[in-house]
Amino acid sequence: MRAQPPGPAPVDPIIHAPARLTIMATLAVVQEADFRYLLHVTELTKGNLSAHLSKLEEAGYVEIEKTFRGKYPLTICRLTEKGRQAFEAYRRHMMTFLQNVQTSSSEEQS
């Protein structure tokens, strides 16, 4: 019987959903992004992106600013400090988990 690698500690379910993870990762590397840019990067529909941004905003991870550029609506999104900290904790957790899996796999092959 093979030893199983230790399971991950519970991850933040708000961030762990693939679409929200993509949004968080994108916002983590830019100061801010407009809705159209996030549409392009995530390849989500407008409705899906809007729903995921709303969940992130409700969690306090994303700040959404609605304004106008000339006559056109402009939606700017940015991570809050809480969002940056949550994403960094998620990233560290996943890196540790993946390293543990790799180490466990290497030990089994020895």
C-alpha cells in the first residue's frame, strides 16, 4: 500500500474557483485593470466575469470603481490589501502542497 501525500489544508474557496483564481492572479501583478482587460485575459463572458467579481468584492478581496471615460462607462478593478494577503497566503499554501507531493512521490520511487 502506497503512502498518500498529506492532503492540503483547507484552501480559500473564494479564490480556489478557477475563474476567480485567474482574476486574482491577474490583479496581483497589476496595480489595477479595467473590465475589458479582464474579459480578454480570463476569456469569461461579461456575465460570468461580473458574477465572479461580485463574489470577490463581497469577500473584500477586490475593489470595483465604476466611472466614465468621456461618455463611455469604465469599470476599474483592483485588489484590496485583504485580497493581496489572501492571494499570497493561497499561493504559499499551494506551493507548499505541491512541494510536499513532489517530495512524497520522490521518496516512493526510491
